[in-house]
Amino acid sequence: MKKAQEDPSQEQLDQLRHQIQEWRKARKGPGPMPEELWSRAVALAKAFGVCPIARALPLDYTALRKRVEKHSETGLVKPTFVELPATLAPVAPLPTTIEISARDGARMVIHLEAGRGMETASIVAAFLGSRG
């Protein structure tokens, strides 16, 4: 998810914050926030980032992040498994560079020395696991 350069307008935030506060005051007991309010919060979070919107409204960061990820998954290509040969040349293996991009735009570049890289799978799994 890319964060836009500009901040959301104060009017957008104030209007949605007011509607969320009104819903909280009017509800009779615990229950989920209406989807319309969540949808508007998700749209703002996609455009301006989850943390600033969660703070401004105020909403639970984790709940908003999960909803943004859920809405962002549609239409994306799922990562596939790519097997790399253990050696690139029979005489002297060459150094290898692996670049990985996560759905949220985070990137990781791994530079492997010749003949090394047995721990690469666990590093990649930790990177992708920490993203969702």
C-alpha cells in the first residue's frame, strides 16, 4: 500500500470521526461497527496509511490494518515458489541476489555469497510472515 504525499483533509476526518462517535453513543450494547463506516475508514487508510487514520478517527489499528489487507488482496497475484539451483556453475558458483516485494510495498534484497544461502528460506519466511 502506498501512502499519498498529501494528508487527508480535516473535513474528511472530522466528518467520519463525528459519525463514528455518534454511532458509539447511539448503540445499545457491544457490537461491530457498521460496514459503511469501516469502508470509509479503509478507503482513507489505503490512501493515507493505516496508522495516521487509526489515530485520527480513533480506531483499533490492528482491526483497520486487517480490513485494509483484506480489501487489498483482491486482484493481486499470489506469490509462487521459485526454486533456485544450489550452484549456478559446476566449477565456481557465482554470487546471487534475491529481491522480494511484499503486498504492502516493503522490499527486501538478499545478497548471497557463492555457495552460501542455506538460511535464506527462513529469512524470507520471517520477512513475509511479519507482514501479515
